[in-house]
Amino acid sequence: MPAIEARNLTKVYRVYRKEPGLKGAVKGLFRRRYDELPAANGVSFSIEEGEFVGFLGPNGAGKTTVLKMLAGLLNPSGGEARVLGYTPWERQDAFKRQFALLLGQKNSLWWDIPARESLELNRAIYGIERKAYTEIVGGLAELLEVTEKLDIVVRELSLGERMKMELIAALLHRPRVLLLDEPTIGLDVGSARKVREFLQAYNRDHRIVTMLTSHYMEDIEALCRRVIIIDHGRIFFDGPLSEVVDRFSKEKIVGFTFETAAQRRFDGLGEVSEQTPQTVLLKVPRNQVAETCRAIFARERVSDVSVQEIPIEEVIRQMFLSRPSPTDS
């Protein structure tokens, strides 16, 4: 049985539409009009034990809505889901003790007390034995390099230190499923790297099921072999991250280094991404790479050539920009 399974999971919000002007306001007192906005529209997927899956999509695509339904915070409008054999929105105690949801833009720790005291409160809530609690907090704090920060008031911690404390709080009860929504948002490069390294090691050592949403492709590329891509509430790709470029990138980047420096033009040979007097990077259609190389070799003395894939971050951005809204016709 998959650790997480969603079948036709749907969430539709009813939003009041106010008509303009005073007349519209008065009319709304007696008869209101609502629009139905689907945040998730027939979402289906399954995730096995130990998988680390990236959940991608533009703002408003439905990522957080799906995570909240899997965590039991939202009831769906239709469809069903099973997480570790439980229906999440039934909110059974046995289920709540086996999952954790970490929202990068929300704080679960109390700001006005030291992090250790917030963790102690969580210990009491989950009924964790003192010995186990001490071992877990000590081990996680050491891995995340925040042992000396446990007795500092949360509001006085840096953003990176607070996120590490949030991770400790989320993993304190040793959940089997971890749902992460933008865990590195706003972090500096060093803190984000440390968080990624920790999550990778923790997933490997504990085989915890992890779903990650992030706008930072460094997170996805470092952690996820599989990605689920959602847009306008619907999934349109579910598979290995390595296949995203193969399936959706229509271009490659071809680089040339010339034997001499000179001012050169490349009209009709591709889009110039970067150029110096002695080098150029051209973005060309995948099926025209050989033709472009032949054209350059015929007129220039080339000392080096390279062919690269478009960065995956750009590929995904182009995917979202080129996909029409379901309401468009």
C-alpha cells in the first residue's frame, strides 16, 4: 500500500462576487452571487515509503491546498486520500502522531520564550518520554548546528536558526510523513544548503516520506528524483526530474570559443544568451544543433565547442508561461 495516495482530490472555494457601486452593495445584502474557484481539480498520485518528491507549480497552482488536505487541515470538495492508511480529514489521533506539516512562512514555535521551552511543550502534547525527547532534540540540534541556540528566545534567532528549530519541532515525534512547504524561503545561501543537507540525510536514514514544495530549484535538484507538477489545480507531469528537460525543453545551449577575438554577429543562427569578443552562447532548437555547428564551423575558426541543456529552472518557468488557463479558449 502506498504511504500517500490521492484519487481525484478536489477542492473548490466559493468566493463572493460583489457588484460595483452602492446599488451592488445593497443588492448583495439580499442576494449574493458566488464564483467557484477550483484550487485542486481531480488530483491523483501515489507516493511510496521513503520517497522524496518535489511538488511544483506557480503561485496559486494548488500546491499548498493539496498539502493541507493531505495533512487534514482542509476537507476536500470531492475525491479521496489515504495517508498511512488513514483518511486525513478524519483527524484521528493515531494519524496526527505520524505526520508533520512545516510551512516555511508560518511559525509553530512561541516567539517570546526560548526554543527549548516550545519543544518541551510539544513533548508534553505528544507524550514523548523524557529520555527519548532528550536524545531526539540533542541529536537533531547537533546535526543542524543549533545546540547553543536552544535557550535563546525564538524572536532573537536569525531566520535560518528559526527554520532549523522549526525542523526540530516537526520531527520531534518521529513522523513517518513530512510535508514541507517552502522550507528554505528567505534563507541565506549557507543556511539553505545546511537545511537541504539535513533533509537529505534524514530522509535517507529514516526512510521518511517527504513532499517538498519550493520555488528554489536548488532545493528540488538537490533533494528530489521525482517531481509532480501542478498548474491550475491539475497535475500535468509526474515522473523523474531528469525527464522534465527531455520532455519540455525545446532548445539547447551551444557554446563556441573562437581562436581570435572579434566583433561577430549570429543573425539567424540562434538566440544569443551570452557573448564576449572570443566566446558566444547560442540558444538553438534541439533539432538544429548540428546545423548551427556546421554553419559556425564554415565561417569561423573554432577552438572549443560545448552543448548544454537549458537549466531546469528556466524550463519549468517556460512551461508555466506557455500553458493557457483552463478558462481560456
